[in-house]
Amino acid sequence: MAEAAWLQERSGRFPCSAEPPPVINVGLQAFAQALRQQGGKVVQVDWQPPRVEGERSAGAIAANEWAWPQIEAGQPQLLGARRAGDLLASWEPLTLIHPGPALSDPVPPESLRTLAADALCREGWAGDAAQAAHMLSRGEVAWQPSALYSVALPADTLLSPSMLVWWVEDGAGRTSLGPIWSRPARDGAEQVARRRLAAAMDEVLGSCGGLDLAELAARGLEQGECGHGCSWGSTGLALAQLLPLLGKLPQDWPALLGAGGTLYLSLLLPMARLLADRMVGPEHSLVTAMGGNGRAFGLRVGASWRVLDPAPSGLANLGDEALLETVGLGGLALGAAPTLAQRWGLPPLQALRSTIEMYEISEGESERWRIPLLAPSGVALGLNSCRVREQGILPLLLCRKQREVLAVPEELFRD
């Protein structure tokens, strides 16, 4: 009952009556306009949240006001599927791309070594697993962070040149990449089938103008998916959006693409990277990336990384999946996914409460990504590190690997 009363107070919802109650709308005028269109009586009060210490200069305020709308302005389109090495022409030999902040040691953490050894053998850089392990222990492999190449990697994934990736563009010259399949092919036959499918998808997507990934995310929110869902429901949603484009391909493509249940996540991660990278520019206090590299967890504020090394395993092994929270999805939109929240240990009312709290530490909200239970409100955008520190409200992350809801460590928001 206490949670329900809190939500009623915070969200402005009242018991139904014969006459719609008069409403005082504070702040965003879009709410007032929506109520007036439905015949409601609205008094508009102009108000903005107080600025916290560290944001008081005109330059910092202007930078924040420039940055957060970049998420909403991006138009990410899925345009193709290709080999990573064909899209990243500057790839140096014996180089692997890892998620999260840059590694501080050329010898990779234990959690990445098996993945790295498999990649070295797959690329022909090592003759067998023993040689690969020897190369890794001697620091002979170069490591590059995914952010440097606008790549988004899920947990337990490294990128090597032969891997097949989604290719996403926003129409303004920005691109991002993300693996189509996070696990290696089981055998040569599956690898050949994957390559044929990627070539066919690349041709079809390129000729039809691509798939609108922001619209895919919006449909997911409508159906109770906040971005991290790796269920057959989210896979079915992604396949349904691809069906009009890929329906003429060989009949086995849905099974090949949908295997593992991570299709939806694989499409949204490069979208999130593209939108988050749009905010990197003038120095500001907004979070533009979050992720773990197997040993450390970091967040990027403006263009500068803040790193916790070592980090708890749940955060360290998160990969780049926290990019979803960076653009307002995932843990920032748990109120749209009460079933997922409960499955991962967070009661639905508490999930809704945490979603409402995210507005207090963010710069604005989305007009295209709506939360059904808070309609017409959209997801919070522009996670502000200064407000996190001032309000004492920590953003939540969904850890798919451990099926947990984790808070970003407070120390990463300190000056």
C-alpha cells in the first residue's frame, strides 16, 4: 500500500470521477497539450529543476542542453550485415576489440582469455589453443576498446575481423557496428550458412533503405520489453519487423537469426552506441557510455572515462550492454517491463518507482519512446552525473548474464 500511495502522489494519478479533475502542469508543456486535447482543464506553470553545483556555468548548462536532444534526434537505420574487417579497414593484425573502458594491462583478465584464444585460432593468428594461450600470457595481442570504433559488444563477446556484424547508420555520416551472433558457429556448415544469410541480408537491407531501429525499440516498450529482453517474445518482435524485408530469403533464415534468443538485443545495442556517441562533443556532465571489460567497469562523462578497477563481477562482465541505459532504455525504463523486473528480483511497483526517479537525475524525456504505465511520459534521457551526486539516486543496470538488477557504483559519480 505504501508503494501504491507513493506512486499515486508522484505520478499525479487520481481515482476516476465523473468529471475530469483540474490539473496543474509543472514544467514540460507537452503534458499540458496532451491533456487539453482530451478535454481536460490545465493550468501551466513554467518551472525547471534547480541546477546543482558543477553545472552553474553558462557553458556547462549550454553543453548539457545541446547533448541530451542528440539521442532523440538520431535516426538509426539498420543498413546491412557484413564482416567486421570489411567495415573497419584500419584493423591491425593481432588486434581484438573488447567491450567497456580500455584495458589497463596487455594481459587480458581471466574472463576474456577463452574468448580471445578462440578468436586467435579462428582468425588464423594461432595454430592451436596452446599457442593462443602462450601469445595471450606474453601480451602479444593488441587490445582496443569498442568505443574507439563505435562498436557495441554484448557480454562475453570480443570482436575479430571475420565476425559478422550489423551495420547501422543515422543518415548524418555516423555508423556503428554490433555482432549478429554473440557465440561462434558450431561447425563449418553453420558458418557457411551464416555467411550466406549475411550476404543476402546486406543486399536486401541496402536496397530497401533499411530498418528503423528506434521504431523497433518503441514497439518493444509497448509490448513490455525495455531492451534487455532475451526471450522468445523479444526475438519474435524483431523477426516480425524484419519479415517484410527478408521474407523472400531462404526459409531457414528466422531459425538461423533467432537462435539463442538474442536477436532483439543484437539490434538495439549498435543503435544505442550510435545514439550515445552523438552526445560526445563539448564537455558536459551527461553520461555517454557505460560498460565492463572483464575486469573493470567504467562510465564516460562527456568525453572522459571514469573507471572502477577492479569492479564487482556483475558489472565487470556486463560488456557494452549498459549502453541501453545510457540512452534511456534498460534499467532506466524498467517501469515498461514489470514482468522482466519481477523475474529478475524487482517487484513491479518498485520498478515503476525507480523509473519515475530517473527523471530526477536526467535532463529530459523522450517523445518517441513512451512508457505505457506512465503515458504520455517517455523514458528519461540525458543521465546527468551531477544530479546523481546531488540527489543520491543511482541509476539501475540490468545484468542479463546474472539476471540481476544492479546499481551503478556511487564512487563513479564523485568529482
